[in-house]
Amino acid sequence: MLMAVSFDVWNTLLNIEAVYRKLAEIIAEIISKDPLTIERIIYDKYIKVKKSRLNNNTIEVHKFVISSRNLLAKALDIDYDQLVEAIDLAFSSIIEAPYMSSEVSKILYSDVIPTLNSLKAIDIMMGVIGNNVLWESMYTRRVLKVLGLDKYFKTQVYSDEVGVFKPDRRIFFEFCRRIGVDVSKVIHVGDSVAEDVGGALSAGMKAMYVDRSRKERSVIVELGLFLANSLENVMEALQRLG
């Protein structure tokens, strides 16, 4: 029987594109470029640094956010300090307007709250396992707190705090250690095949891969894997894989 669920954050619970869009708007005021062009540069660099991290086991976790921001600053042709300030302003603007329905809908997926409430109702322990790319975990923690999501989570485990990235199984083991549940009794939910699915399965967890563009959901019991098109599918995943 599965007893706990761990969630990835960005593009699983929260839409990272909402942050990039706000960041692009702020940077557009610094340099003479179209916000859409800037947003594409940000997203492109985000994908590239994530891939480079997967292919390089020697990257120092605590320096990764800094090196990623350096690469993005160069791509945008702005100073590093300007980028750091822009990131801070982007999150401040998101955090300052959390209760405006239009703003919440931009960053918080509509299936998140119903899912968390359903899991809470059946006493399933929940938490977060997240990697950091362009900003530190303190920003993610602040957003989760302002949106009222942190109250659902027993623990939040981030790469910059524990010194290990997903898909390294050690970050999944650390999550299980904190909640006091064996890895075989936990299902991890995320949007990355390599980081979330691969990491969770290698650690001995079950996994649910979320792709909201999928037409149908399916389960591969032999692998302990559920392919979902909504976060709410986690209730079915608990039954099918438990």
C-alpha cells in the first residue's frame, strides 16, 4: 500500500512559463528587445542547462544556479547583477498579487488544489522534491507558501539545500528519510522522464509521469509507472500501483 506522494514543483504544480514571462517583461525594460524574444532565450537556455546537468556528473550543485544565471546573462547581454535583480522582481510581483484569480491561474495549475485535498482526505503524506536551475529554493518556497500549498507538505527537499540533483536516487532517499516511509511505499509525481520518472524508479519508488497534453492515461504495472494527463490521476495511480 502506498503511503506517501512526492511532487516535483515546476511544470508539475506550478507553471514555470508564468515566471519566465514575467521575467522577460522586466528584462525588456532593461534592454531593447521584444519580451517574447527574451522569453524564448530564457526557455532555450533553461532547457540547455538542464541537459548539460544530466550529462555532467561533476557539476557542483551549490554553484549550479550561479553558473546557469551567468550563462543566461551572457545570452541576454546583461550584467549578472541585473539578472539577479530581475529574478527577484519577477518573484516579488508574483508573490504580491497571489489572490488575484487571473494571476493565480497563470502559475497554479487548476488540478493542483483538488488533488492535494483528495490526498489529504485519505491521509496520504505529501511533500516536494525539486531541482534548482535559475533561482534558489527560497523563491520556490515563498511562492508555495503564498499560494497556500506549503501547508499540505510534510517536507520540501531541494537540490541546492541537500547538494544532490534529481535523478540521483540520494535525493529521493533523503525525502523518504525525512517522512519516515520506505521508498517502496512512495510514488513520485513529475513532468520529467529523466529527472522524475528515472530518478524515482531507480530509487525503488513508484512514479507518475504527468503530461497534460496526453489524450489518454495508462499504467505499466511491471515498471511501477503511471502515465497521466492530469495531476488528479494520482488517485487512480495509488490504486493501480499500490
